[in-house]
Amino acid sequence: MSRVQVRVQEAASCRLDEIYRYTRDRWGALQAKRYLAGLFAAFDGIATHRTPSHPIPAEFGIEGYFFRYERHFVYWRRLSNGDIGIVTILHERMHQIDRFREDFGL
């Protein structure tokens, strides 16, 4: 039996880099590493339901889910092979709709 893998997709990878740099510059490298470690632990918790998620509202026309991690919203979906794809990560102050549509390719 194969284990479900978490795959960080391109837009989410870029956002992780941005989060790391911002946090490092503002609060130091140790805090940046801790924050990212927490995000990755939350990603791993999706498959085991330790990270509760909510469906993306139907009006977006996309099948997927999201959860909040501290000041960020993480959007993800099931990939065709059953793995979990982390699509994007948006700060609570970002204009969610525009970034969301851009990162989902809408």
C-alpha cells in the first residue's frame, strides 16, 4: 500500500520562498525555519485528517480545500493519482480572490 504524498506545486513553492524571506528579514532565520516547519507539518496532516480543511466554496468552480495556518490560508486539492497538491498559500491580508484565481490558473 503506497503512502499519499504531498506535492508542493509551483505557485505554492514561490509563496513558501516569499514567506521564508519575509519572516527571516522581519524576525530572524530561526523563526522563519519554525514557521515553515509548522506549515509542512500541517501539509503532512492533511492525509491523516489531523489538519482540518474546508471545501473551497462552490462559486469558485474548483474542487479543492483550504485551511488556515496562523496568518496564512493554504489551498490544496487531490491530484489525479490520489496525492495531495498544495496549490497556493496566501496571507490573510492578500486580496484572496485575485491571487487564488491566478494560482489556480483561472
